[in-house]
Amino acid sequence: MEFLRTLWRDTSGQSMAEYGLLTALIALACVAGVKLLGQTLAGKISELEQQIGG
């Protein structure tokens, strides 16, 4: 029974799971940001091309 109590109170693996989730959320935000920025840049380049007459 003492072993189960020790396992229940042990939080050493918890921080690794939190770091993993945080890393995944940061990666997802980076991918979304790059995708949005890429679409915006493509639109701006297209507008510039039309203004130049290309």
C-alpha cells in the first residue's frame, strides 16, 4: 500500500508531460503563424506585381 501512495504523490514525470504539451502548442502556433504570414506575403507580392505591370 505504501508503494501506491508513493506513486500517487510522485510528480517527477508530470513536468515532462507539461513540457511536451507546451512544446507542441508552441510548434502549432509557429506553423500557423508561418502559414498566415506566407499567405499575406504572397498577396502583397501579387499586388506589387500588378502595380508594376508584370
